[in-house]
Amino acid sequence: KLSNLERLLLHINNLTGHLPPSLMNCTKLTTLNLRVNFFEGKLSTLDFSKLLQLSTIDLGNNNFTGWLPASLFTCKSLTAIRLATNQLEGEILPDILALQSLSFLSLSNNSLTNITGAIRILMGCKNLSAVILSKNFQNEAMPDDESIVNSEGFQNLQVLGLGGCNFTGQIPTWLAKLSKLEVLDLSFNQITGSIPGWLGILPNLFYIDLSVNLLWGDFPKELIGLGRLESEQGANQVEQSYLELPVFVQPNNASNLQYNQLSNLPPAIYLRNNSLSGNIPVEIGQLKFIHVLDLSSNNFSGNIPDQISNLTNLEKLDLSGNHLSGKIPASLSRLHFLSSFSVADNNLQGPIPTGGQFDTFPMSSFEGNPGLCGRVLQHLCSTQLGGTMHPSAPKRNPKKKIILGLILGICFGTAFTLTMLTLWILSKRRILPRGNPDKIDLDTISFNSNSGISTKVGKDTSLVIVFPNNTDEIKDLTITEILKATDNFNQANIIGCGGFGLVYKATLENGIKLAVKKLSGDMGLMEREFKAEVE
């Protein structure tokens, strides 16, 4: 009956049952989004052939079974397909080559087979810019035949996701032909060998995830030549256009939210949980536009390069679980955007830097280094105790001990009073609940499903912490006003992300523009982080 229906958006509604065959009579349908529901049934039994105007279909995060529906590939207007996180099986069919306008394809988290055939077929879809096939093809060999991708294949590809497949083999050489590649995910596989230096010559690559593999060798200095991470000119060339459908990032990486623009994805290198060794090269300080650097759970040794302090845009630095020695460079306290930091489980020694963001990091960031000292570890350094201690040092004057005792007593009393006052204030503050990110699968998260706030929220300013430059211009800012100013935290207004939440551009009714950080962590730490960033 809805013969003129063009857009059907019923995502994130807990809908159940089978899709009605009558849906296929909506022949003017251009967009079909049923993502994140509980629909079931065999997709291959549905006849999509009448939906000739369909350009976008998103059936991700449901319980569909069977094979990829061949009839879907007769909808030649399709530009975006997401069938991720279902129970589909079989192979990618050659019929998909009929979709020459297809730009976005996500089939991750199913039970597909034959990765070699899939690459050979998809290479023929000349317009593809995003291919996400993660969590399929379990334990197959990574195709490494250089001829598998010809000079015309994947020449528009910007995003390639092949994580979580337990692929064996090495990083395939045909990736070197993908000159427009910006985002590469090969994480959670069984890839062996060293990291090839030619990755560093891909002119547009700015996000690379090789985490949880069996890679060995040194940190390839060629990666330091990545133009998008090294120069301002390169960083500004990241694609600004919107993707046909949003992409998602693993929760243990940069964010558990969706990205509608590649330009909003934080530039990153993830190499954690491999067997990389040697020193961290001092040249790493040239990656001035990187936001995330994760080298944890490897075998790196030597000192932490002081040059890391040149990475002024860094938001996350994880060097934990290595064999690093020496001191933590005091210059790292100049990294004002650093919201996540860990050097746990190394062989570091000496004082932990203080000031800036280092005053916000928890004890867990430094544990497992017996030689470290500092207030955060409740193990004060000798200089913090009033001078260097020597066994042969003369005994202190008793009067000085009394004075020192009085001073310490006053300090502890003051600290106790402030602690009780802080706990009382926090008990009066409303804190938004948050879910467990470890329980979230790839390609399943929706910004609107777990981070949206109802526009019916009353005028409750206790949810807002304001640090205005001019208090005369901003008074009594409420959640309702922020929702309106950010268009209900619209994805288009995202201007950055940190360890405790995304940052949005907000425009008030009087024209004043603000940066609003939508918080998602411990309130006390977030307030200190935000103040540190502002300073």
C-alpha cells in the first residue's frame, strides 16, 4: 500500500520476526535501514529485484541467515550495502559486479568463506571506497599473490577492514598498489613476518591497525615517512566528504562510536600485542599529527625517546608491557591533549613527571616498574621527601622533627577535609551511566543507541560543566540548550575525540560558538583533563 515510500528508517527499535514479502512492493524505495533489530529468516528467500531505485540498504546487526541474496545484486542503483553481524554464510558472488556504483560494502562478522575469491571479485567493483570484511574467512590464508590486484583494481579504495579473521601468512604485497588507501585494519589475525617498509610510502594512509598478530622485527622507520602523520599539508588532505554509511572502530581502540567522515577518525598506529623488538626510533617524533600510538605488549627495549614530546596532537600513548628502561622523559608533560597514557610493566626507574596531564593519570599507568617513584604510586622519591637520603647522614634536630610533624599533621588534616568535601559534592552530581565497551562487537554500535540524550530533558544544569572565556556571554547553560546548539549531538558536528568522549561544535542562539565535550568516563578525571586541555 505504501507504493510511494522512498525512505524506511526503523533502525534500533528491538523489532522481531521476518521481513514481510510485501516490503518488496515498495518499488520507489531508495533507503532501507533496519540495522540493530532482531529480524530473522533467510535473506536469500527475499526478492529484491523490484527495488530498482534502492541506493542504500543496511540490515546489519540482526539474525538473518542463509546466503547473500543474489536478487539484491540486480538493484543496480545501490551505492551502499551493510549486512554485517548476521549469520550469513557462503561466498561473495560474482553477481555483485553488476553494481558498478557500489561504494560502501560491509559484510563483517558473518561466516563467509574464500577470501581469495572475494578479493578477485570485489576488485572489479571500480567505485568501491570502503570494504569491511572483518570476522569472516576464519583461519584462511591471506592472499599474497601480487597479481591478484591489477593496475585498475581498488583504485578508489580508502577503507579496508580485514581484522578478526585469523588469517595466516604475511602482510600482502598487493596493498602497495592501493594509492588512495587511508584506513587499514589487519588486527586480530595470525600474520607473521616483519612490517614491510612500503607501507610508509602509501601517500594517504593515516590509520593503521596491525594489533594482535605474530609480527616481529624492528619498528619500521619507513612508517615515520607517512605524509598524513608527518606534515600539516598531508594531515589537511584527509577526505572531508561523508561516507554512504558510518564506519565503526573497535572499542579497545580510538572510540566505540561511529564515524560518518574519515576526517574525524583519529590518525593512529596500533601495533600492540606482537613480537616487535629493538629501540623505539627517535625519528618517531616526526609524526606530529598522530593522535594515537599504541606499541604495548611487544619486546621493545632501550629508553623512551624524548622526541615523543614533539607529538603535540597525541591523545593516547601506550608503551606498556615492553622492556623499556631509563626514565620517563619529563618533557612528556608538555603533551596537553594526552588523555590516556601507560608505561606499566617495563623496567623504568626514577621520578614520574608531574604537571599537565600527568596529574590525571591513575596508578595503573605506572605499575610494574619497581624503580619508579612518585605520589601517584604512593612511593615518594627521595627528592620529594626533602632531599637525598644517605645512610651516613647526620640525625635531624629534634625541634625540626616536631615542626615537620606539625606540618604533616596540618597537611593530612586539610587533605582529609578536602576529600570529604569532594565526595559530598560528587554525591550531589548526576553521572550519566555507561555500558561495558568490551561487550560491543565490530560494526554493531550506533551513536543514537547508546549515547543519545532525550530532547525532553529538563533544565538541569548539574549535567554541565562550563569553562567559558567570558562569563558575561554564557550564563545558566542547560542540557536543552546544548542539545539544540549541537543538533542533538549530530555526527556532522563532531570536531575531535579524546579519551573521555567526543568533542562537538555548538552554536548558541545568539551566535556564540562553543566546543562541547560529551563526557563518558570518571567525572573527576574528565574535569581535570578538560582543564588541562584548555590550559
